[in-house]
Amino acid sequence: MSPMPSMKRRLAVWVERRWYGSPGLLWLLFPLELLYVGLSAVRRALYRSGILSSDHPGVPVIVVGNVTAGGSGKTPCVRAIADHLLDAGLRPAIVSRGHGGTDPGPRAVRSDDDARQVGDEALMLARTARHKVVIGRDRAAAARIAVEQGANTVVCDDGLQHYALARDIEIIAIDGTVGLGSGRRIPVGPLREAPARLDTADFILERNGRDPGTAVAYRPIAFRHCASGEIARPDQFVPKRDVHALAAIARPERFFNQLRDLGISITEHVYADHEVPPLDDLRKLVGRPLIITEKDEVKLPVQVHDDCWVLLMEADLPATFFPKLRERLSAAATRYDVFIPDPADTTDSTQGAGKVHRVAVP
């Protein structure tokens, strides 16, 4: 039997079931939903009218966000997009709020930073991406810092509703498995904005979608040992039975199912998204290998376990996505002093698909 999830996680699971099913008791929060809808409409109208101003850093800005609360796979897409732009000869920087961290920023993230200060997703990107990551609750200020430090394109991880940062291209990531849920707005449902907001985006990227023009596929490519750095292909991963699996992410069942699909028998250890598992819990995970996510690796102590492995994932974006993105980016670049290299003049090998990782696999 799997250990009992944390109280925070159990509450999150209960709310998510209501969001993607019948709201049930959440209907009691309907007045708050009306307040949320009203405040959101007023805020956006203030930006549209110019009463509230949006700042632009002077280089093309791509915002990757979602219209629902919870995981939709946007961060791997951000990393793949930034990797592609770098391969194409640009100097991209990733801007993130630093969710879960205490530092308001703006500042660049270092690979040796503490996830409790800069946020787990931002630190994960800083350690695994090949470009600068800047955090800031004021994303417009963070974007300016990125440009001052040499970036000539900005990719914003989340921030679709952060209208203080002006943008040139909007990409909305959605989860094709659960869709938009009950269609209700927060807190009765999962929606941050009305479904019609999808019609205003430049691109839609749908995790596990059926439309080849929008579908994004995620697949495991390797296991990496936390201590030694040893790399094992999924089909060569030796520990197959009685393995601990820990996840403190949105929708951890995806991670657990991926492990089971690889033929690994696991005991689940579930925590809320961004939660740091207590050390007392971690000390109990002895005697068997432990498998964790990349996002959890940056939150845990270096010597969390004597046989700890990280599952590395790869994201394949639609074959038509990057050529269309380059067209939009080139059009945006004409407004700024930014040169977009011709694909024929680069050695970019990712014209058809975006790869989250480039890792040497034996």
C-alpha cells in the first residue's frame, strides 16, 4: 500500500477532482468566482485602455502560459523553445516568476542557488537549460535585466495573465487529457480566463493532444544517477521492482504511470506541487532505489538517498511549430534591432521538433 499523501496534497487532489468533474461543495465559492471574473475583466480593460501600462524590453518577447491552474506541460515547452532559438543563432533568456521561491527578484538564477529562494522550476531550468534564467515577480523588470545581460529574445515561462509585460507572441499550453475541466473560473473551476482566450493566442500546444498541429508528446529518454551522474537508457535501467518513486509536482500520476509503463514496480510518495518533502520522510526511503523528477531533484538535499535516480524527459513539439514560430518571430523582430538568422545559414537540427534534453545515452 502506498504511504498516505501529505495533507496539502490530499486537499489539492480533492480540489482537482472537483475542478475536472462536478464542482460539488465548491459551488459554495461561487461569489468568489464572480469576484475573480469581475476583477480580471477590469484589470485587463485597464491595460487595454492604457490606464495601466505594459512595459516592453525592446526585443521579441514570447510568453508561454496557460488558461488553467495546474500543470499543463508549459515549462518543458519553454525549455525546448529557448533551446531551438539558441541553436538558430539567437541569444534567448528565460524569464520566470520563480514560483515557490521567497526572492522577489529581479535577478539571474545561478545553478548553485537554493530552490527555496528562487523557485524549483526556475532552478531546474537554470541547471538544465543552456541559457540565462531570470526570475522576478515583476516579469517586465526581469525581462529588462535579461536584455541588459545580453539576451536578444525573451521566453517567459508562465505570465499569460501578467499584462505588465508586453509581448509579441503568445503560446497557450493545455493538457489534452483533462482539457478545461468544468469550464468554471477559479476557485469553483480551474480556469484563469474564459475558454475564448484560446482564440487570441498565436499558438496552442496540447499535451497528449490528438491534433498533429498542436500535439506535444513527452517521453522518458534516460535515468541519471544523482550522485555519480551515471546515465542509463530506460530499457537498460536495472532496478525494476520495489522502487520508491517520489513526486512533488502537479499531476504526479503522469510520472508514476511513465515508470510503470517502463515495467518498474513502484511505491508512490506524493506531495503537493512545489512542496519540499520533510527530511524525516526522506530518511525512511532506505533499502530500495529512489526515482524522482527533475523538478524535485533541485529541492532535495544532495545526499537525499544512496541510490537515487532522476528520470529525464524529452518533449517533441509539432513538426510545423518551429517554422511558423520563426515566421512570427521574424515579423516581430522588424520592430526591433534584432537579426533573425536564416535557417539555411544555421546548423540547427531542431527545425521539426523541440528537444528538452540533449544527453549522452549509452
